[in-house]
Amino acid sequence: MNPHEIELESVACPLCESSSHQRLISVQLSPIRIETDLLRCRDCGLGYLSPRPTREYEKRFYAETHYELESETAWKEDRLPFFKRAIAEIEKKSKRRKLLDVGCGGGFFMDLARSRGWKVEGTELSIGGLKHAREVLTLDVFPGEIYESVFTPRSFSVVTLWNVLDQMYDPVKQLKKIGEIMEPKGLLAMRISNLSFHLPVHRFWQFCVKKKMIASDKEPPTVFHLQMFDAGSVRKCLLKAGFEQITVKNSVLDVRNIIMTSFFGKKGACAVGWMIHGLFEIVRILTLGTVVIGPSLIIYARRPGDE
């Protein structure tokens, strides 16, 4: 798609709809790659981008181009370790094994869960992702967003969103829809980018570029999506959508982090990533969960049971 043809809109806070905000910094929206402003809501603390592409443009982008931006082999190789850890943890928390993967991409997590005895379904916007999940992996995937779906109410014991919630328009509306199709006491598992990490790292990166310590054409090790949650704002979002028993932890650094692999190699980057993750987790535990500063957050929550 031609970046000059991007349709933009200015928005209020996607979580509480307040128009009172603080401008934090200019960033590049991932994965559409346009410069825009990162704002922080003065009322609820959510970070969000505005102006942002319209929903109609975003759907066309994901349908036509997004999946092709990454190689299928690279996606599977880099995310499979995380997927294995995630499904093992989910199996500790859920006895029933019917799972919906929202924004499933090429279907790699669904395929792994299915190999472990799970009944799986998914949703996906991109044509490339749908084609791979359906035709190569023979998975059952709905072609669209979760709020457009017609899944049977109370039909899934587990719903997963891996790096999806922070890219959703109307995150509360989408989570409420997810709650409707989950069994009572069903498990929600998510991973999202963490504003508490990416904002200070990005500011430091810009400082280094300004001082010519880093080449200006180097890609920063940060990502910014439509919403940039931290531990506090994601809890508020889940509570507003009706979820309970919310747990927020640090997620392990991705191996494909460009800077880490350039310095330490792939195996070394993995070891360093685990060391850094351990330090982040120590901080979280010592602060009783009030300080969660890793690059990504892993979140578990429950749909309320019947009264």
C-alpha cells in the first residue's frame, strides 16, 4: 500500500473515551510504519496513538500486506519457544481443552495446541495468514475480527490473544465479545507490548541518535501499537470488560531482538534474555506486582462464573 494513501483519524482514549491527554513522543506505528503521536490519557493512564489509520484502512492493510511482511519460517522459529511455554502454562490452569486463538496469524500456536489434544478454532484478518492456517495446517479459522464472529456463546474454555489486544480497535468491546463466548470461569491468556519498557527505551534510543552514538538509520528496538498498555491500564481494561482474577507478569524477551542478536548471537541472546527476564521478575515480586517493566506483558484473567 502507498503510505500517502493512508486514511487517518484523531481519537479520544480507546479505554475511557476521555479527550484529556498528554503528548509523550513521536513514534512509528507498527506494523503500518507511519509517524504519529504517542499520547497518555490523563484519566486512566492508557498510552495510545493518535492520529491513527482508520479501521477500514487497517483491515485492508492486514488483509493485503501484513502477513507477507514476515517469513513463515521466521515467525514459527522465533515464536515456537514462547508458544510451548504458553500452552504448558495454560494446561496447568485449564482442565477443559477447547481453545480459540484470536488473531492466529498462520496458525502455528493452534497447530501446537491441537498436537497436544486441544480442540482449536481461530480468527484472522490477513489473507496470507488465513491461507496458511486453513490450507497448509487445515485449521478452522474465522476470516475477520472477533466482534464480527458468530461463535456459540459459552463455547470456549480458553481464549488466547498473542500480541493482538494492543492492535485492536475498541479493545473493551472486543474483550466483552470474547467474554460472551467463553465458558463461566474460562481462562483468557494474552501477551502485549509494555509501555513502561518501550517509552523510556525509545527516549534513550533517540538521545543516543542525537548524540551520534547510534546511526540514525538503525531500527530502534521498540514497537508501538494502537494502544500501549502498562500493568495498570491493562488491568483497568480487563475489569471494564468484566474479567476478574487478573495476573500480570513479564514475558521473556523475543530471541529475534535485533540488538541482542547482533551483540551476542542467537544462543547468547536467548541466555541474556532469560537473565534480564529474571531481573524483571525479581523487581515485580519485590514490589508485589506494582512494577512490571519487561518489554512484553503476559496476562491471565478469568471470565466470571455463574451466580
